[in-house]
Amino acid sequence: MSRRPSGAVALSSYRFQGLKTTAWCLLIMKILLVNPPLLQLNTPYPATAYLAGHLRRCGYSVRQADLGLIWVLRLFSQAGVQRILAALESEGSDAHPSVVHLRENAERVLACIDPVIAFLQGRQTGLERRIAGRTLLPEGKRFAELGPVGHEQDYLDFAFGAFGVADKAKYFASLFIEDLADAITHGIDSSFELSRYGSKLSQSPPSIEPLLEAMASSPLTATCLNEVTLELLEQEKPDVVGLSVPFPGSLLGALRIASIIRTTLPLARIIMGGGWVNTEFRDLCEPRLFDFVDAVTYDDGERPLECLLEYFAGRREREQLLRTRLRVDGEVRWFCSSDETDIPFSQTANPTYDGLPLCDYLGIVDFPNPMHRLWGDTRWNKLTVAHGCYWKKCTFCDLSLDYISRYEPLSAMVLADRMEALIAETGYRGFHFVDEAAPPKVLAGLAKELLRRHIVVSWWGNIRFDPYFTPEVCKLLADSGCIAVTGGLEAAQDRLLALMQKGVSVKQVARVAKAFANSGILVHAYLIYGFPSQTEQETIDSLEYVRQLFVEGCLDSAHWHRLAVAAHAPIGQDPAAFGIKLVPTPTPTFARNDLQFVDPVGTNHDRLGLGLNKAIYNYMRGLGLDDDVRAWFDFAVPQTSVPSDYVEKTLGGRWRL
């Protein structure tokens, strides 16, 4: 009896020798799903968890790893800081202040880094009062706005009160980590940020050249990423590696990882997919990307990945693949068999976080706002209530893409089952629903089901400010464990909301947000400025509406986004309907999504951005709420035309209870 080959060599041997591969051989392939740097540090991104759950149900051997977390923990350790200091030795007397601070406080940073990381992981207690008392950590630029010790700004008491010692300590510990991150960014690798890596290189780059140039450099950060990747490959020895790229800040890391795999395991197959790929690579024709990966898949990954595995094992022809690009004879080709269909969302497997080091994730509190800290602090089980969006009308949204257009909600019973399964697996009872906009009726049904089963959880997620969310429904959601919601107020101006086809008005948003707030649920608003035809007057009026919403307790936090015209949204596909012209550009070979445009109205939105963000930054701290909104700008802007009591009058009757 001949000995069966194993590992990557075995897989390639079957393929190249033309041997008939049995289903048994197919299922012994070792598959590794990787989250590249950099994503959230507080909790795993769910893409690999969903794919791992599906492939394991199909019988595959699947492991998953978060190389972003492993990489950061390597850098932010005593040994890592020693290497950082060594790498900064070449910085001269004109070094960035963050570099100077690290050098001058090297001994204290080296002594504190491991205990602080352990504290942010929840492993180290007993340091809270020393950290909160500001007697332990060296304080760099990130601490500057706190004020001197003993004379801190009032917003700290607003945020933490008299008894929030542990929370304040976590905030100060996070500032300490960010001071160190600043030294890396300004002294070693300008692409490095704590929540992203090379994101500016990946903002719809029409050419792969900037990324290839970045790949050619080898700063300490790249060396450390190479090291942790090599260690992972040595441990797992995968036949197939799946790289999820959900955001622009994870593409550079994914390419670095793929390059190491190519060198170390040349017979391993590498697949790239994820949210950023789904939007940016729809017109991909750059063959050099396939020097790094063997295949690029699109939209829901379960069935395309399953088809690719069968193709790699010689059990499927490439013409039978689903939503996949390959390089064939030097050219990028698209394969999408009409005989293949996706798995209905209700029949997909439960996500699994098995294999990920859940206790190693860091709770980062980079902003003293109770709503904002939900994104970076707590460890969440991430779930999706529905595939796609139940509204799918917003003109700035990717309505033509599958992740929005194909709407399939789960039933309340299936959702509750999945929550119970994740509680049993992880031990965590916090859930983040990552929908574009969770359907309100499904959420209400889930709330009733959680209460019926006596399941004790906390949960939050994205919603529309839908009129279905009455005070009674919001109370039901709160009783079931809802602690926060995030939703799009967008332009905060009724004419523009109508152009966006949001299906809401400022008045409706105020009432729905107040209903949530009155039920003890935190509310965050996403805001947009720079929409086609938006005037400066409308932007100032939008800020006034937002100010009043904070004053009336409708909002706990918010964030302004500069509008990006997406290629797959109605506004990008029919710009003339919105009175704009797209700026002609050479045909991209790599990524394409964000489109430049000319608005005849001519509002200088770029100069307004700083003032808008300054206002929100202070409102979230409870500061400046009584000031005229014009005070946030360093130049003359129009006086608001919004009555000063507009939101107050809107919230009469049952909405103020």
C-alpha cells in the first residue's frame, strides 16, 4: 500500500499528476482563514467565523487566525518596544515629538508595556488606581488635552464620574498605547495606525503600483509581520489560505502575508475576498495581483470558496466556479457558472470563533464617550440579522451589489438559536449586529423570543430611524438587552434627505432617537456632508439640528463623513440626475469605487470639515452645546436659519415621556 502524500505537496501532486481525487482526499485539505492587519483589536472580525462554520459543516479541516492581533501583540511587548527603540536610533534631533517622548521615557515604557497590555486584555487587575491617578504611565501628546494632574478637564468627570476608576484607567492606558503607536507611525512606518494599516494606499487605487512600492520597503513593522506569518505557517502548514479584506486598511497587510506564503509554501493556494474586494475589485483586470493570490472571490464567500476547493482538488472545472477571478495565460478572467447558486442565508451555518484567542483581544477606549467605546472596548459576538437591506433605496449606497440588494432576513427563532450557540462556545453574552440596517420587525420578534427564553444578553447594531420604532417598541428592545443603536441621519436636512431617498425627516429622526434614549438605549448618528447641490447654508443648518439633538438628549454620539460618490450607487451610475459631472480619469486596472465629481453649486465642503468635526468632538463631551454653531469655524459662515427650539417643539407629547 503506497504512502499518501500530505500537506501542500499532496494537494498539488494530485492536481498536476492528473490523479482522480476522491472526496476523502478533498476533505483532508488543511484550510487556514486569516484576518490580516489591521482590523479591530477588541474582537474578531466575523468573516472568517462565518466561513469556518460553513466549511466545517461541509466536513473540511479549517483553522482561523487573526494575524493583526498577533502582530500588534508582538510589537506592543517589552521585546517589541526594545526593537522599536533600536529602529528609532537613526532619527536625528529633529525627530517627531512622539519619537522624542518615547526615547526620553524608554525605561518607563519598557517597564509598563506588558502590564498595560495585560490590563487592557482584562488579565491584570490592581493597577486601576495607579493608572487612573496618573502616577504610573509616561504621558505623551495624547494626554495633552487632559490638563495637568489634579486639574483635569471637566469632561472626564462628565464621562467617568467619581467611581469610574477602572474605566478611566482603561482610557489612560489606551492613550499610552496610542502614544507608542504615534512613535511607530512617525519614526518607522507611516502606514501604521492602530486600527488600520496602509489605508491611504488602498482608497480606490486605480493602479497597483503604490502598493508594490510599499511592499518593497521593509520597516520593522513589516519584519514583525513576516515573523508572525512564518510562525503561523510553520504551525499550521495549510494547503489553502483564505485572506479576508473587509476594509482598505487590511489590503497591504494581506499582500504582505500572501508574499510570505508564496515564498514559504509555494504550492499552497491563496484566495482573497471580503467586503473591500466586493466593492473595489468589480472591474479588476490587473494580472500582477495574481503574483500574490491564486483567486479572488466576490460577495458571499461560502459557495464560491467551496467551489474553488473542489477546483483545486481536481473535482471541478474552472468554468464551474462561482463569482471568481483567476489569471489564465497572463490575463484576468471571470468565472461564474449559471448552474451555481448561493446558499440561502437562513441555511448558512452558525459562525464559530473556535481557534481564535478570545482572551488576547484588547479593550481600547480611545475616546471618553460611552457610545463610542462600544466599537473598541468590549468583546462582541458578531451576527447578522438579515442579508442585505430591507430599505435599499438610499442613492449614495451600493444598491447594485449583492450585499445590499439581496434581502433575506432570519427568523427570530434562528437568531436566538445562533445567539445561544455562540454563548455556549465563547462564554460571552454581548452581541453586535453588523447589518447595514437591521429590520425593525425582526428585531422586535427577536426581543420577544429572547424574553420568552429568558436569555440574558446585551446587544446593539445598525438601524434606520424607522417610524416602526415607537416608544413601546424601543422599551421592548431595551428589556431584551438592547443597549445601543447606530443609524444614518446623514445630511440632517430635509431637502437633502429627500434627494438621498432616506425615507426619513429630521423630525422623524428626532422622535425615534428620543424614543430609544428614553428607554436607556445609547444613540449614535452617522452624518454626511458634501452631498451634490448641498449649500453652505444647508450644512450650517444641519449642524444646528445636530446641536439641538444633543441638547435634547436624542444623541449620545455622532460622526461626520465626507461624501464619497460610489461607483455602484445610483449617484455614481447616473450623476446627471443629481446635477453633477464625474471627473474623467484613465480606466483603472486595479480598484475602482470612489469617484471624483464636480458640483456646479461650488460649495467648498473641504474647508467646512474641520469645524463640523470640532463641534461633534465637543458635543460628545457635553461641551459647547449652548454656543452659536458659527463659533466652530475659523472663517465667516452663514447664521443658521433653523429655529432654536425646533427639536424641543418636535418632541412634544409621547416622545418626551
